[in-house]
Amino acid sequence: MKGTVPITLICAVFVSAAANCFMPVRTGGTPYAALIAALFLLANVLPLVGQRVRLRLRVCRHGVVCLRAFLISAAVSLAYHIVLAFRLFPESWSLWLWSAIICISVEAILFWNGMISVYCASVQLGIRHRVIGIVCGCIPILHLFMLRRIIRTVSTEVDFETEKDRLNAARAGSRVCATRYPILLVHGVFFRDFRFLNYWGRIPAELERNGAKIYYGNQPSAASVNDCGIEIAERIRSIVSDTGCGKVNIIAHSKGGLDCRRAAELIGPEYIASITTINTPHRGCEFADYLLNKMPDALVDKIAGAYNSALKGFGEEADFISAVRDLTAESCRARGDSEIEGIYCQSVGSELKKATSGKFPLSFTYNLVKYFDGPNDGLVSASSLRWGEHTFLPSPGRRGISHGDMVDLNRENIEGFDVREFYVELVNGLKKRGL
């Protein structure tokens, strides 16, 4: 984390003085104790001062500085108390014990100051790191390795997000995502557009920050391609009628791409300027054919009934079977994969390198899809993604980019792939085309 070494060292010195103050205070008295208390208070608030970043990043940075200062001061305190033990034992062991109690209390305050800060403010720690951190916190030695990992993860997050904020501030006047027509984001199957739980993660905010106007498809979570296409077509007509924008640029993920192709067949280029599909199974999924053909009808009906009932509890009519059947290779072949005349059509695809790189359930489905369809993103094969003008994203390192990564589902900063910047460049490309 850039520029924090001096402040970390200052905090470590202040905390070391406070943690090991018992013996000096016994001789220095009240004035010395007041000075030590002031230095300790300063060490716990100093990392928050003078930062020109968002509050969340400020709290993360504060937490990292506190935890780094804790490691330094804890090492100093350990060495000090080892030396002190040789001086006081065995005659004055009680003095050493009081000094150790004060030291542990002071270090604990700094430690929990840092941990609570990063646990509350970090996005990249995720649930897994938080749980492992809690478990490992009870295991000596191992807890130090986990603490280092937490510090490194949050520090990297702060640097990455700070740099991204600077980039956006530098190009704010350019409005690189201010397209002629607004953007309609269309979700995939088994999800919905919720106000407080965005299917597209941090992407919409990034696009809007750079000048884009965003709308959402709001189609059902599970329904046939035809039914979803009808709803999306009506949604587009409504947007155009209400805003006078003329047309929309569609960016659709997964099955949403199939739904939008159907919508385009219904309303055509009069309402749609472009369609960009993201990891859409244009040629279907062979493993879906296999599962539907091999699974007992009773089991399929049971799964479908459970899903439909669950959605009905939220006030939505769902059709699980129709949604899944329209993703099969057989159904996709029947619909074809031709482009729509008068509409700019493009597709983007990605690939996972190994199952363990994907979050559940993609880590589970990856090998299943690979067996039937070959290289894939955890759900959709690479051979099924191509439609219109196609771009296949190179996989960073040994990890790859999953089906969920392409819509920032896990809000994860992936080394070698900045999903938010990918969408900024994608929309900027539409702008350059006059769309």
C-alpha cells in the first residue's frame, strides 16, 4: 500500500511505547502516563487523517496500517518482555505480570481496531477469507500467516481501487461511456434485477460514472426465450416511449442474449441499435440435453416445482422447465444463430482454465460441461459463444475468467482482468461507432 510506511512506523513506535509503559510510568508518574495515553490514542486515529480517498478505502487503509503497526509493535513488545523477565524474575515476577497484562491489552486494542476496520470495509476479503481468518485466529503461528494474507489482500484492494478512482477522475470530462443511445443490461437465467443486489455487480456504477445511461431488462428469472423476448421487447418500447431516446444498446449475459435476439426479431432495428452478448450459449449446451434426457422425469418435475414455488413466494411466476429446455443444443439449433439485419451484433466470451478457479457452483459444473462440450467458462462452451463480431478474451494466468466473473458476480478483483474497465472499453467502442 503506497505511502503508508512512515505512518505505520510512527504508529508502531507510539503503540510500543504505550504497550511497554508499566515500568517507566512507575518511575515517571502521572505526567508520563498522560503522554503515553495521548500517543496511544493518536496511534489509533492517525491512519485516518489526511487521506483523499473514498470513506470505504480510508477505513481499509486505516485497518491495514493498524495491523502492520500491530505486528511491528508486538514483536518489539515480545522482545522487551523477554529482557524484562531476566531482570525481574523471580523476585519481582508480579511487576512483570502487570507489565504483560497492560501490554497485551494495548496490543489487543490496536489489533481489533485494524481487524474490525478491514472486516467491515473490505470487499475483496470475501466470506471465505473472513471465516478462515476467524478460525485461524484461534491457532498459534497459523494466525500470523493468515494475518499477513489479510493485510496483503486489503492493501492490494486499496491500491487498485485508489488507482481506479484516479483514472475515472482524470477522464471524467471525456464521458467515455456517453453513448448516443442508452444501455439496456439484460440478466441471465435464474436471476432478477434487484435494486439493492445488482446482478451486474460494480459494473453499472462504473459505466454511469463515465457517462452512460443505464436501464435493466427486468424479464423473469426463468421463462422460455420467447416469453422473455416478448417482455424485453415491451420493456424497450416503454423506455423509448418514456425517454424519447430513439433506440437502445443491449448488453446481455448468458441466456439474456438469447432472450434479446428474440426481442430483436419482434421489434427490429427501429428500437435496437446494437446487441452485445456476453458468454451466451448461442449453440446451446450439450450437457443440458444429456441431463434432461437422462434424469428421471419425476426428479426433473420435483426440481422445477421447488423452484417455481419458491419464486411464487416472491410474487413471480416462473417456468423452470421452459427456461432450461431453451438452453439445450437441440433448441438452439432449431432457433438458429443468424444476426439481425440493421442491428450491430457482437459477442464476447471467456474460458476457465480449471474447475478450482470458479466459485461454486461453477467449480462443480466445469468438468461436466468440459466432458460434453469441451473448454468452457463453467457453464457455456467456448464453441457456443460466437455470434456476430466475436471477441474471445485471453485468460489471465492459470485462472481464466468464469461465467460469473464476466458480470462481476463475486465483486472480485482478478489479476490480469479488470471487469469494470472491460465494460468501459466495450461501451466506449459503441460510442465510437456512433451508437
